[in-house]
Amino acid sequence: MIVTPLDSAVLDSKEQYVFYHKMIDFALKELTVAVQQKQILNEKEILLFKQYCDLLLYSIETMRVKYMYDDEENMKVDLTDSGFPNYLEFRYLFNDLELRNEFLGKLTGVDTLKEEFLDTLLRKKQPIAKRKLFQAASIVYYTSAKKEYIFNRFVQGKIIDAPAGSQARYLISWSFYEVSHNRPFICYMYFDYDNGKNPLNDREEIYYTLKSVADRELALDTMAYAIDKRLPKLYPKLIKRVDLGPIHNVFAKDENDVTHAILDGISKKTIPLESYAISFKIDEIHSKSEFKEGSFFNKQIFQKWDVIFKQKYVFAPHRMIQLLYNKTPDIMNKLAKAPIEIADLKN
């Protein structure tokens, strides 16, 4: 993993952060709606996809409140093939909320702060000092933020029944934030369980295994084999991994052709400053048969995996799609679907 200063860059001003947060919030909400409308995932997968995106949105909004009036620190953003916050920002949220009571004890009381604000505004007719606004934002942050809604380095979903017509009985999902890319990934695994036994009885072992071997971007067949080997009673039949991003926008500084097309268009004023596009990838691997391995008394059933099926998508407003067809036709013509239109961001 090569880490550069652009993986944890600071934007130039608070105004840029306001715009950045607005753009990320808007883009992720547009993406969620479009994935559902175009049926890129099935109904149960969409429901889980929304839940993980909600955690992501909640976390980024919490970061916005945290840094709102802080003149000394700013949220670090990855400007290379990401567009999302640096993974450490999520860890900082967890660390802060672990020490919530300690921090609140050091802050000025809410009632005292209200009286100071009213006195400054109504009697003194003066604006509130930034230092006081930061205190108020900190109180909001520490009292309203919920640790259980923060997008963790690894987020485990529950074992549920697979949709009707699936090639397996059960479905489990999980999500992780890949530290080498600073991008979120969402995974789905369809599986059967030994002799009709209930996998819920072994869910802690299953969850531990997924967190141990499927919490980063490995080659999908390598990850599938690792899960299969570690869980002898679980028979994975389909694993699907969704890569959210990068989000291409005016702040990006990578070598991606889509990013370059956007930056070139913005610099020539053929598209507006708030133009953006989202790359979206799905890798799938299916079990095509089974085989047994091991000694006579201790045989384990393994899956023989098919080749990895890769699908790439691009989501962008109409004007951006026209530009990308003009500037990056090779990319556009190799997508799983024609570029999917989403709304413009109005600055």
C-alpha cells in the first residue's frame, strides 16, 4: 500500500467543507435510489445496501458537526480514487464517543452557554465568538452522536433467509472500510448449512471468521476459499462484493480517466463546478460444484469456484454522461449497463 499526503488531505477552507459535505450526502442518496430503481441488486440486497449507506451518511454528518467550528483541526479526505474521508476519521469518532462523559464534563454547561449567547446577542448586540460556537457544536456532537450508528472498520450484518429462487437457503451481509483505498465495500454471501442445521447456533463463529478473513479487498476467489476452509459446516454458494466509489469531483487529484474528464470540463467551464460522477463495481463468484478433501475419517466439503464475474457501472448527471461519452468512450462502452443518470447537485 502506497500512502501519499493526498490520502489524508485537508481542504482549503470551511466553505469548501460545507460544499464537500453537501456533495457527498447528495451523491450517496442519489446512488441508493438509482441502484434500487435500476434493480442492480435484488430487494433484500437493496434493503441491506440502504442500511450500510445510512451508517455511512450518519458518520459523515457526525464528522461535519464535529469539525464545524474547529479552527485547529479539519476532517481528512482522500482525494485519490476515493472522495471519502480517511479511514482514521471513523476511528476518531469511536474514540471520541468512548470518552463521551469525560469530554462532556469539561465543556461549559448547556444552560450557562445559552445565557451567554442570549447576553451576547440581545444585550451586547455582538456576534457569537467562534470559540463559543465550537463549544456549542461540541455539545451537540457529544450528546447526539450514537456510537452504534457509526460506520465501523467492519460492520457485521445478520443471517437471514435468502430471497425465493436463490441458489442457497441463507444470506449474510457485511461491510468494511478498505484502508488502502479509503472506500466502503458491501458484501453478500448466499450459503447452505450442514444437514439442515441452524446456522444461528454458530453465528458467533461465522461472524468471527468473516471479520478475520473477509474484512479487506482480497481477490474474491481467495476470500471465498478462506471462508469455505475456516467454516466446514457452511457451504458458500455465491459471494458478491460491491465497491462504492470513487466519487469523482472537483476536489479529486488522481489519475482516473473519469476524474480527468470532470476536472478538464470544469476548468474549461463546459460543466459546472459541482459536477460529479460515481464509479460502482460489483464482483461475483459462484460455486459450480463441490469436492471432498481430507482423510477418510475427516473429509471436508469444498466449493469449486467459477471465474469471477466483474461488472462496472457509472452514475452521473445527464450533462456529465454526455461529456464522458465524448472524453472516455472506451470506459463507457465497457460498462455492465449504459451510464445511469442521477440528479445534478445544485450549488
